[in-house]
Amino acid sequence: MQTVFSFIMGLVQGLSEFLPISSSGHLLVAEKLLAQVGYSVSSSQGLMIMLHMGSLLAVLVVFWKDWVQMLAHPIRNKTLLLLFLASIPALFVMLLLGDFVDSTFTGWFLGPAFLITALFLTIAEKLSEDKSKKRSGEITTSRALTMGAFQAVALLPGVSRSGSTLLGGIFSGLTRGMAAKFSFMMSAPAILGSFLMEAMDAIETDGLSTLISFDILMGVLAAAVSGYLAIRFMLKLIEKISLYKFAVYLVAVGIIVIVFQLTGFADFPPMAFPGA
């Protein structure tokens, strides 16, 4: 049964990482709901770490030509440098507010965070509807840093990384297609950095065996395949699909989670600052 749960968590990770709905938020919700039907949360830490690798594999496979090009020509192709610059704001926030960010992973801010993502997507759709503004497909330093700043906000579970960076790209003048592509590529260093830190801590504490098992591999596979499909879906339809649809979904999820938080259903924590 644990294999089934791991597979479900992998699907949730892959889809919600690249659809603008927040993977960290949906994983928290899925973990609490599945715990009500027998999912062993206490044994899921290794799985939660390794699911990042499934998402990373999806990004590497979809954009493999881009990765080869930028690694083969790091001077001529400035994408690698721009990705590094885009990662700086989130790193700065983690160094400055790391304890606070970690506290949000208990889920105390989860419901409002989903509503914030809905607001971001609504603004992004409104901005992209403005036909008077000329948009560009060129990633500049200022645009990369703007998207990076929005990525830093998405450190909070429930605030979508892809949704936030998509807003950042559109706000800075990028086309929706280029904003989406760079957003997905930005996820690679973010996912890799998070994986390395968490994996090293897990190995030091419990050993490598906690990260490798059949259950975990099934979860990673599900995350990789669903992530690949989610990226392809978004790249193909990003210029046509209305972000309002995702926003409406997130408003519904946010309200439901807030109700769960207010009632304590499934051990959802109340909306209160830790220690308050």
C-alpha cells in the first residue's frame, strides 16, 4: 500500500511543480489527507526528498538541447549566467529568513498562501491581456532578477514557484511563452540545491538507505513522467490557456484548506504564527 501512496505523491509533485498551483502546498495537503487512510507520514521523509529528482529529470529531458548548448558554450550562451542570477534572491531570503520559511512547512500559512497564488495568476492574466504593451522574448539581467525575486516569494508552501515566476516574467515584459520556458529552467538549480541540502542531512542522520527503496523509486518515476507531461502541456498551451482557470481552482483549494485549518480536520494546523 505504501507503494501506491508513493506513486500518488509522485504524481502530485510532478503535476503541481510545473502547473502554477504549488507543489509544496499540494504535497502538504496530500500528505495530510492520505494519512487519514493509512499513509505513513513518518516514513515519507526520504520520499519527499527524492521526489525533487523526478521533477529535475523532467526539466533536464524536456530542455536537454538547451542544457547541452549552454554548457558547451557558457560564454556565448548567457542562459547559465542568467539562471544563476535568478537564483540569488531566493538564496538571500533563505539565508536571512530561513527559520521563518522552515516554519511554514508545518502548514500554518497554507490556506492563505494558495489564495496569494490565485491573486498572482489573476494579475498575470490581466497584464498579459494588455495589448498596448510590446512584449519581448529576450531574457535580460533585470528580467532574470525580477523572476528570481518572485521565486523567492514562492519559498512559502502554497505559493506556486512556476506561477510566481510566470507573473515576474510577464510583469517584466516577457511573452508568456518565454516567461514559462525560463520559469521551468529556473526550477533546475532551485530543485537541485534543495535536493542536495536535504539529501546530505538525511544521509548524515540515517544513511543512504533512507533515500533508496522500491517505494521511493516508484514515486520518483511518477514525478518524472507527470512532470514531463505538465511541462509539455504548459509550453504548448501557455499562450492560449486562461490563467483565471488555475486561479479559480486555487481559490477553491485555499478556502477548503482554511476551513480545515479552522476546524483542525486531518490535523491541519491553525493559522497562527509559530509560538503565538
